Amino acid sequence: TVTHPDEETIDGTALAVDALRANGVETVYGVVGIPITDLARTAQARGIRYIGFRQEQAAGHAAAAAGFLTGRPGICLTVSAPGFLNGLVALANATTNCFPMIQISGSSERNIIDLQQGDYEELDQFNVAKPFAKASFRVDRPQDIGIGVARAIRAAVSGRPGGVYLDLPAAVLRATMPAAAGAASLMRVVDPAPARIPAPESIARALDLLAGAERPLIVLGKGAAYARADQAIRSFVETTGIPYLPMSMAKGLLPDDHPQSAAAARSLVLGQADVVMLVGARLNWLLAHGQAPRWAAAARFIQIDVDPMEIDSNRPIEAPVVGDIASAMAGCNDGLSSVKIAVPDAWWDAIRDRTAKNVAKLRAKLDADAHPMNFATALRAIRDVLDDHRDVHLVNEGANTLDSGRDIVPMYHPRHRLDSGTWGTMGVGMGYAIAAAVESGGPVVAIEGDSAFGFSGMEIETICRYQLPIITIVFNNGGVYKGDEVNTYSADPAPTVLLHSSRYDKLIAAFGGTGYQADTPDELGHALLAALKAGRPALINAVIDPSAGTESGHLSHLNATGSLQPV
Ligand code: ADP
């Protein structure tokens, strides 16, 4: 493009910000450096909130969580090569979890990268990102920034949501063009996640299958939470009277104390259901791939999913309903006027019986008088406080901390629980917590294993810098899984051991937040209550018995156990 000397110009950096603004982006998460520092400044100057992190992975996890919480793509900004690669972990994790996110990264000089001549932070990022993202785009001219952003947004939120990579080389950020032409090159994406209406016959097939069931079950996954079809889902569950099981991030879609929740009879319903309706939940490892003995070999499946490729991925699906969950549930609700579904009493009797037994078993664990605290007694204290603070967003990661947290702390509102998700990723904690606080403006409690916390612990400085109402509770049992392992071969600590004497509460004090030490459930409850009242950054060091917990939590069977023979 030819620019006249007196014509107003705009550079790629400002165009990128305007392209985001044109599409309603309000917040960008990132870490600045060459070549995107001015992009963050320009975002602030033009009214976008920029939240600066200490490491890109946490910024990326924040963007992913923002995507899940808002249904719009969360934006993460990274620098070239190493910063890009740090962020890529979060982009891959977002894609795996079906969260819409866009990682925008600056990159070095194309001509040097392509001839591998050794540029500052040289990496072919556009191609590197491809296998880890739902889509990868690179913009090579400033006049294409608008279309690049538009394509990234559509790719992130349409169909099955996922992570998208958008490469903005330094040369493009630096380039200028006439301001009027630049403004005209921007676009606002219309209907970025269009409804996908399932075929009416697929819904009829599904309802017929349910109508013939003796032991039906509905499984709600985080796709159902993401779909924001809360009322339609609740109405279908309540009208049919079918028991439902929430996957961990679907907890609260219906309140956990709902009489039709079969969560406390999980193994029974998985093992005995004869017709299962999956709503936004994959038959992956989290559901034992739909296979026996966890499931009845003869169980018949209905699956509602926006992605046709998901169907039959692990076992035959007799009634696939391919479409978006809002449209599918609306269709199912309409269909109920002509199909009669009734749940036999015997099925509910069996579920209630097992629920009563399991609730009693858990109560005994929760009420135990354990010194030091164990996972259950510490979580009971948290549960009791949160019972009066149901609007809190909860973040939960760790092995035993996650397994027990999921079972013990109930949720009452949709999309209020964020956890390790589909990969079982450790390190999502502070990023997810920051996004939850920023996007909701409300309080967040992050229940973290001490090992899990370490992956993103430095972000407590970020929390303090932005004065976010986040309370981090570190379950300090002094180890990965457990803290009592002894290395008998040398003087070094065993591989699973961390310092049990750590005072994580003093870390946050260094940044002006409030630290609490809690050795008993009483102290933990009081600290949490005080921190919630204060509404400021806080960290509670909850001292847990180092011998509490099991190796790999509920996943011991996935461990490869060696013979431990010294040479
Ligand atoms: P969980 O881990 O809670 O079981 P998964 O992440 O395995 O849940 O499954 C979520 C599923 O939901 C994915 O297969 C995804 O394609 C699907 N999904 C996400 N959003 C929608 C939507 N709006 N409509 C239909 N399906 C969706």
C-alpha cells in the first residue's frame, strides 16, 4: 500500500487491538516482551483490560478458563519462541478440554526463520502450534489482521470449541497502512458459534431408547455446562425423573443437593444402567471408556455431542444426537410431549439405598477427629464455610486434593467449578483462579495440593498486584501424593517428597497479601471465613498429615510400577 506523507496511518499493533475490540474482547491475559510489549500498552490505551502474568503457561490457562466461563474465546498474549512454547501447554490443554481460547504470539523475522539463520527467538511457531491447536493461522500483511482475528474467533468457538493459534510476526506489528483502509479491513464476526440443530429423527431415536429403559442414567459433562442450556437440561432431567451423574466440571449445573443426583451412587449407576444418555461428556478414561466391568457390557448409549467424530469413539452409540446441546435439549423437551418416560421404582430404590450407605461412610470420614488433619477433615471445614458462600468460584487441583475435593465440596451454581480436567493437568490452579476472579468480579477459592500449587505459585504476586479476591488453600502434606516416603539409597529426599515444614502462607505476605497457618479444621474454617470477609488476596497453609493420601490418588492403576532394584 502507498501512503501519502500527510495521510493518517495505523500500525499493525493498533490494528490487532482494534480487531479484538471490534469483536467485543474486554480482557487479554499475557506476559509482555519482544515484540508484543506495545500491543499490551495499546490494548490498555484503547480500553481493553490487560492482566500481566509471571509465566505464559498460567496466562494461557487463565485465557482458557475465561473461554469456558464466558463462552467467548479467552485471549492469551505471548512473546516469541520460549514464551510461545510456555503458552502452548495451555493452548493444548484448552483444546483437549474443548475450551475456546486464542493464543496470539509475536514472532521473529520470517526470512531468517525460514532459512534457519539464527534469529533472536527463532522458531517456526505457526507450524509448531498446529498439532496442539484446533487451528493455526499466521498473518503476513497488516491489512489481513482483521481477517486473521475473525478466523481465529470462529475457529475457537464454533462447533467443538478449542484452542487457536494466531501468529503475528514483528514485521506485521511494525508495518503501517492508511488508517481509513486499516479500519475498513476489520470485521465483526456475526454469529460466531451458530446453532447446530440435530436431525429430528435422531432425537426421536434417543427418546424411544430412553422410554424402553429400566435403569436409565443421564451423564452431564463439562460440554453441558459450557453449552449454557441450564434451564433446558434441568427441565429434561426433572420431567423425565431420570437419575443424573455430573462430571466434575458439570457439578452445580443442577445443584449438587438435587434429589435426582446419583453422584453418591456412582459405581452402582455406572455398573447397572441399561440406557445411558451422555450430554456433553466423552467416553474417555474419565468414564472408563464406556467398557465393562465399570459399565454393564449390555448398556445402550445415547450421546449428544456437537462433534460427529466423537460418536462411537470408544464403544457403539446406538442413538447419536449430533448437534449443539441447547438445540438438542430443546428438541428432547419438545419430544417429551409424545413419548412417555417413566423410571421404575426399583431403580430409584437401589440408588437411594446405595446413596444412604455411601453418605454414611463418607460422614464417618468427615467427622473423624484426626491430628494432624487429613484430606477429608480439612475439606469438611472448607465445605462448611462455603455452604454459606455458594457464589464462590472453586478451583481444585492436586491428586488426593482433587479426588476428595470433588466428592466432598458440593456446588450449587453452573460453571463455578474449574479443575484439572480432561488431562488431569497440574498447574492450572492460579491461572484458572485469576480468570475466575477477573471474569466474575467475585470471590474465588483455590484448593490446591502442595505439589500442584508449585507449578503456578509465583502467580500469587499477580493476584496481589491486581488485588483479586482469591483465597488459595495449600493442602500441605509435604509431597507429591504423600509426604512420608523415605529414600533408603542415599541422603537425598525421596522423589515424592516436598518440604512439609514449608510456610506457604509467608509467600503471600511477601507481596502484601494475608497469610494464615491452619493446623486444625477449626483454624482452617476460621481462616477461610476471615479471608472471605476481607475479600483480599489470601493464602492458607493447611497442614495435612504427610501419611494421608494414596499414590496417584484414584489413579494408582495407571502407574507403571518398577522393581525398584538398586544396581
Ligand atoms: P467431561 O470431562 O466433563 O466428561 P468432556 O470434555 O469429555 O466432558 O466432553 C465435553 C464434550 O462436549 C465434547 O465432546 C464436546 O465436543 C462437547 N461439547 C462442547 N460444547 C458443546 C455444545 N455447545 N453442544 C454440544 N456438545 C458440546
